Amino acid sequence: MNILVIADAQRYDELMEKGIAKHHQIQWKTSLEEVKMLNVFDLVIDMLFDDRTEHALVYAKNPSIPVLAGIVKTSLAELMSQYAFEQGFNIMGCNFLPGMINMPVMEVSVLEEAQQLTLSNIMYDLGWEYLLVADSVGLVTPRVVCMIINEAYLAAEEGTASQEDIDTSMRLGTNYPYGPFEWSERIGVRHVYEVLKAIQEATGDSRYTVAASLQTAYEAI
């Protein structure tokens, strides 16, 4: 496939570690505005979509081109309500948060059942294992991990334990690959904060209220 990748350097490097360039032609851009013609591509992988949802205006005009978009801070249903996809909805949501791209199974959401066959064919061609999850802000793994990170910030600010001790206890006690503060560093404080805020706004659930120390870390960026 001829694939357009919209990504920052960190996420592009993580994507390349999946071996995608071995069997497909890749064109990497850091901005969709750099792309003159979209219809020469078989697939778009937009890893920056969460922060550039206006890209939907371009994709709506090219409905025949499937788009795997990083969608954790919003939902496909919200996109459909904001933008006019009169000729067909071509976006599928993926967990493209930094640090999570190389997880063994890619979380993906679709808005319409008809997209499932297209998704299956794309994932087969890419050689990626995937799990179809419900269309919701935060998906599944990002929602859980970001909530754990938030709880860890609360525990640290209350003096329960140091960040290092919390990381160590989580790795040893739960067999997680990283402790919550290690996860926060890999994903990025900005993304963790924005995911939590987006989930809280979408659900009204106070469990996702951002810890004061996490808020401070975000403001210090």
C-alpha cells in the first residue's frame, strides 16, 4: 500500500518499529497541510488527529480513502456530529498515544458496522493484531492507564509514597510493564492531562478529576 503517515517524530519512530516500511511505501509528513494530493494514497495513518480534528474536513472530501486516526480525546460520534461526512464516513479511531503504539494489540473503534470489513483488510495488510472496542472517549487502555496515573499523582501528593516507590510497587505487585509515573513520562503529561479532562467532560465522572500535582505538572510544560 501507498501510505501517508501524519505524525511527530516520536510517534513516527514508534510506528517504524512495527516494521510497516518493510512491505509498504510510506510518505511521512508532520502536517496534513504539506500534502497536496490525498487521492494518491491507499491509506492515511493520522497519529496527530486528536490535536488536529479539523483534518476531518479534508478526509470528508476524500471518502474513498480509509483513515486510521489517533482518537482518544474525542469520539467518532462527536466527529460525525461536528463535520459533514455526506459521502461516507471513512475514519477509524486508534490508540496512537505516544508509548502505546507498539503494544501487541491495537485498539480500534469504528462508527459504522460496514467499516469492519475495511478495517479487517487493512489490519491484515499491515500485519497488525487489533481489538475492536466501543466508540468512546479514552477507548479502553488509555482510560485505565491515565486513571491509574492520576491516582498515583494523588497518592504521591498525599505523602503515601514517593514516585519511585509507587512505580516499583506497581511493577512488582501488578506485573505492569511500567509504573504509573513511568507511563506518564512515556505518554507525556500533556496527553495524560488532556485525556483525563476529555473523559471527565464526556462522562461527568469525578473519578477522572485531575490531581492537583498533575495539573501543576501540566501547567509547567
